[in-house]
Amino acid sequence: MSRDPEDELQALRNDHLFRKLRTIDSPQQTELIIDGNHFVNFSSNDYLGLSQNPDIITAYKSGLDQWGAGSGASRLICGTQRPHQKLEHLLAELKSCEAALTFSSGYATAVGTITALAKKGDILILDKLCHASLIDGARLSGATLRIYPHNDIDRLNSHLLWAVDKISDTDGRIIIITESVFSMDGDLCPLNQIVSLKEKYGALLLLDEAHAFGVIGKGIGLADDLDLADQVDLQMGTLSKAIGLSGGYLCSSRSIIDLLINRSRSFIYSTAPPAATAEAALTAVNLMVGDEGKHLRARAQANIQQLTTAIDQIEETSSPILPLIVGSSEEAMDLSGQLFEDGFLIPAIRYPTVPRNEARLRITLSAAHTGEQISRLISSLAKLLPSR
Ligand SMILES: *Cc1c(COP(=O)(O)O)cnc(C)c1O
């Protein structure tokens, strides 16, 4: 007899890995309403608070008025509406690339890009902590995968040595895949060293800047901040985190982008995002790289200082992602539950999102948090943590 879904759910519950959706009756801002109660949200990726920015909302509305609600079909079928093209030009310019392509999500970008560029016989080398979208794309591509321990440059080097030997005499590709800011740990990859290695061995580099765009340096990302944009073959990111909207992008050479337009299945076989979203993204990205963005990044940084100075167990990272590693899923769920009772939404991040026994609370800060909201979190953590 085929297995009963209820048995599978029970197994998840037994392992404290069962997940359920929580309905929210308010915008995704720092203060949330759940079942009529108010909570402070420390779990969003809206690092600059742009999801609620009035100028971006106005641009979205005028985009709707001008272009309508839906986009009709995929961009190869119905044509590319002008705002998509403008947005891609802007992204390519900021990332110092010849061209860019936008997708309906970062997930679709990762899967569509990797499967279009890699196939059986190619070799993909990924950091152990790469996001699920990168892993799924890598698996789906049919290429050979090699994983190196998180940020372990020696192991990356030995995988590259092996890969170069393995594909010699073929026209195979080697692609290194990493994030710039890691999504669950908030730390950075050693991009200078990775770029040196990729040059040495003639590999390509795909850098996922999902959590760096809007955050690192001038907001453009780590490759730009370290002046390495020219050496990163594929700069990926999302408009759904610090940009506050939705959609993903890939910036690269003209020929790679043309190849994606021809081969990337998540681009070809998916309806274009509404043009209004692209209009809003144009406004948001311009705002993010301008003075207002700079001011918001400074605000976020002050908030990070306030929290990390007060709570020893939370180490400062290079980003607004501040993991509080707890250990078992059960303990992480307990702490998250206690914080929820105190009025904070900070979900526990458990296996398989993070390794087993590294369950954590992933606290994210935004420029939109007030000092008072952070003080309240500090008091609550000071009360809950020593007893653990
Ligand atoms: C969130 C995320 C994605 C996916 O982006 P979406 O726009 O949310 O689909 C890809 N890569 C990383 C590292 C992410 O954190």
C-alpha cells in the first residue's frame, strides 16, 4: 500500500520539524498583527524597509495604471514590456555587466540559469551552505557536483584541481557557485580568494548576491564593493529582499544572457512578472543606490550595533542577518515560542534549511526597526538566554 501522508507528517512532528503557515493581517512591516495581537517582526529580509516605502508604492500604482495588472504571457510570446527592458539596463549598468535578465523570482533565476549553462559532463562546485535554489538548479542540470565545506578555500582548490583534470580534452565547463552574504549565517564568502582560484583554473563563477544587494558597500553588492565585478562571470540576485518587491536577476555578458533567453526554462515557460512590478523595481533600485539608500544602510548598521553590543551570544556579522545558534530543533522551537509570547516574531530555522544540531533563531534587522523595538528584544533575550 502506498504510504500515508499523515504518517509522514507525524514523523516530522516527532522530530520537531513540522512547519505550518501563520496568517498575518497587516503589511509586512516591523509591527505585525497576528490573531489581533501586535508583534515586532525580526524575521523579514526587507533590510531597508523598502516594501513599505511610499515612493515605491506610488511607482507601483502608476505602473498598474499605465501597463495594467497582468503581463499576458511569457516575454518571448507576448513581447517584452518596456519597464522590464529599462530595469535590465539599470541592473546591468550597476553591476558593470553587458546585459541582465530578470526572472519572476530569485529561485527561478538560480534554477533557470544553472540548468541553462551546465549539463552532463560539466562540473559544478558549490559551498556547503548554498541556498536550496542553487542546489536544486545544480542537481537538475545533470552536471557532476562537488561540495566544499563552508568558505573552505583549500578544499575548493583541491576540487578545482580534480575538476580540471577530469574535463581535460573536453569542452566541459567548471562553475563555482557561492553566495556573497550567506542567507542563514550572515557571513561573507572570501571573494578575492575565490576569484583568484577561478582565474587560475579557468572556471566560471556564479555569485548569488541575494542578501548583499541593497546591503553591502554602496548597495550594489560584494563584487562591486571589492571591485571584482569584471571577474565575476554571473552576478545573481533578487529584488525580493532589500529591494522590497519580488523577482530575480542575472547579470553577465551579452552572449550568456542571450543563451539564457534561449535556454532557461524558468524564463521561457513562465509568464512575465507584471510590468508594474518592474516599474516599482526601477524606482526602488534607484532609491537604494541613492542618498536615501545610503541613509537607510547607516540606520540598519546602527540597529545592528545596538543589538550585538547588548547580547553576547549574538555575534556581529557583515550583514543584518544575525544568527543565534541554539542547537537542537526542539530548543530552537522553545526559544522561538517564548519570544513569541513576549511579542516577537523570530521563527526557528531548522533542518533541512540549516544543518542538524545547528538549529537557530535567525534574527534579521532592518533600517525600519526603532531603537525602542530593539531595546524590548534585548530585555526579552536577556531574560530568556541565561537560563539556557
Ligand atoms: C531568497 C534567496 C533566493 C531566492 O530568491 P527569491 O526571490 O526569494 O525567490 C536565492 N538565493 C538566496 C541566497 C536566497 O537567500
